[in-house]
Amino acid sequence: MMDSKKPFQAPLNPPPPIPSHKIQLNGNTTPPMPTNGTPTNGLANGSQKPILNGTDKFAPVNGHEKKAYTNGTIKSPVKSSHETKNIPVLKLNGFVGFDSLPYQLVKKCQSQGFQFNLLCVGETGMGKTTLIESLFNSKVESQPCNSELKTVELRTQTTEVTEGNVRVKLRIVETAGFGDQLDKEKSAKVIADYINTQFESYLKEELKIRRCLAYYDDTRIHACLYFISPTGHGLKALDVVTMRELAKRVNVIPVIAKADTTCKDELSRFKQKIISELKANNIEIYQFPTDDETVRKENSALNTLIPFAVVGSTDFVTKEDGKTVRARRYPWGIVEVENEEHCDFVKLREALLRINVDALRERTHNVLYEVYRRDRLREMNMKDGDCGAKMMEAFQQREQEFKTEMECREKEFEKQFIERVNLKEEELKRREELLGIRHKDIEEKFQDEFRKLESHINTLLEEKARLEGRLTERGNGKKPRK
């Protein structure tokens, strides 16, 4: 387990801030208002640019409408795809105050905290635990994997991480024994079933009469780091089978483990080969979203780096200039984990934990979970419009359909039962006839053997009587007869 008592330590080489990050306001959640009623600084939304002097524009967030504020006046917004009517624009003559809503949401999110679940899939010895410790700059107490496991085991570790005023409940799920079995499809099925189980738990909570989703321990997997062995020969059959199943249920981010074992040219060719094999097998890995202007440039660059070539280490090495860095020491030199020229670790940390945490959570809930929810409700024979005023009619119709189906099944089962009973009776009759014939043959053989034995016994008795007579005559002094 991670040490939750120890305060979270920021990376030694943190990346530069991006426009979508929160600006510190000297401990105040809501910035002071100037005389003209316009906020002077701060974030208008967790995914938008800060408002500066009331004249800065909002960037579109996930396809939502774009607004511009100028001295308390709302200009004509860009219509979203949902709007079908022209909504009149109201011009404000002064400051009203509802533009403080984003700050209220920020305070609410900080008080409630967030939840982030990360799944690490890879063969034993790929460095999954080391990479997690490097990402979160903390020690993970994990049980060593046993290569003799008969099936894949999913081991969960939960802890709470605090950075600034943001609390995150972090859940790390690792696959122990993955790749040690011969049955590839069974290994992939174990992981897929685990993801489906988390979706099913959330669906059950959502369908309750009294829901407590605000306090629900959401265990749905938000991101999956799939570790690829740095062989340089492309994906293994196990990788193809597993990633095909996982891509349907979770945001899969492939990473090349232990990238310091190959040179840059080989690594570049290996990446291209992996991408081509993923396309050839119709495996859709997660692409970082580029619809938001604030992160479009960063995510576009990150998408070109997939799969990330990473190196993990928990050791710190002092360089010649006296600077201490996290690195791996070799006889020929050191490999710095947070040096972008050595590996893609910093880019992976930015993509996973800094820029796209909310995007991963949203896609898990709005896309992947919705697909699972739709399929499960269809399996339960639930349709759109089965609520509201016509709910009782739909229930009665469903009940009648269920009764009809049960009657048909009962008749079918009764018919099958009668057929099976008749077949069994015929089989028993045939067996009885065969047993009768066999008994008759055995009885005839027995009688023949019995007659033969009786004849042989009679012959032996006659021979015995003749021998006894000879012995008697010899004892009386008479010459025995021939």
C-alpha cells in the first residue's frame, strides 16, 4: 500500500503549467470583484481559460457552446449541435453575479475529491509496480508475483493522495500471473470479466430505488496501461487477444516497458510496427481528445508518441554537476527517468495524470459504461419509454409477455420430458430383451456343462467301484479279474 500519511511530493522536474490548470488565489476560492463587477483572475471552469479583466474568451469544452464576456454583457454564443431554436440573447446592464458558479463548482469538487482507478496489465517482470511508484513518487507495498499461478489474479491497492487542495482516491489494479498460462483467451477473459463486474456493480447501484451515487465507491476502471515487452518483433498473440477484449471496455494506453533495452532507431521502428499491427487487427486504443483548444496542441503531440516508451526507477542518482535525478545506473552510464531525451516517462505522466484525467473519467462514464448499460438493459428486455405515465401499461405488457413465454417454455419442457421418457422406456425394453437373450444363452451353456459334469462324475464313480472290487479280491487271496 502507498503511504497515505506522508504528504504527496511533487515530481522533481514538474512540467510547465497549461492554460487549463487552476491559478492559486492566495487561499481564496472566489477572486475579488473589481468596481465594474468583473472578476480579475481565476478559472471560469476546470477545463477553460482564466478570465482576465473580463475580456478573455472561453474556449469550447467537449463541444459545448462558446461564450464571450465583456463588461457583464454576454455576446452571441456559438450554437451547439443540440440547439434547434434561436434563443434570444439578454444584454445585462450591470453585474448580476451568476458568473461565480464555476468557482462554486471548483470548491465543491475540492471538498468532495475525485476517484481515479488505474489498471496495469503486463507479463510478470515488466516493471509495472516500479512504473507506478515512479508516476506517483511514492512507495507501493505489493506482494511479489508467483510465476506458478494457475490463473490470472487481479490485486487491488487503494490509497488517498493529496496534492494542494485536491484529494484523489487512487485505486491501482495489477494483473499477477498474466502471460504465464498457455490459454491466452482465458487470461484475457479473466480481466474482461473483472471490468464488466465493476460496470455491473455501478449499474445495480444506479437502478436502486434509493441511490447513493454521490457516496458510492466507484470501482470502474478509468485507464489501462498495457505493458508491451520490448522484443522489437511486434505484438505477441497474447497482446493482440487481450488488447482486443480490453479496448471494448476500458481506455487502453499501450506502453513499451523497459525501453532502455533498445536503441532509438529500433524503438522508432518498433513503435511503427505496433501501430500497424493494432490497425491490422482493428484494435482501437485510446486517443487523447483534441476537441478542446486549450489542450489540442499538447494532446496532438502526445498521440504521436503512442505507444509510450517508458523507463521506471525508484533510485536517485547524483550527477557530476551535483544534481540528484531519478535514474537507472548502468556500467556505461545512467538513464534518467524524467529526461525526455531518454524516454517518454514525463509525457506519459502529463498525458495520464495532468492533462487528461477528467477526459478519461468522462469517456469511461459517458461512452464505455453507457454501452455496457445499454446492452444490459436490452438483455433485461427494457425499452425506451418504459417509465412515466405509460409505465404500468408497459409493466402489464411485459408481465403478459413473460407469462406467455413461461407457458410456451412449460409446454416445450413437458413435450421434451415425454419424448425423453419414451426414449428411455424403449431403451430399457431393448436392454431387457438383450438381457433375456443373454440369460437364455447362459442357461443353455450351464445345462450343457452340467450334463457333461454329471456324465464325467458317473464315469468316475464306476471306475472307483471297479478299483475297490479289485482291491477287495486281492485282499481275499483271489486272483483279481482282468
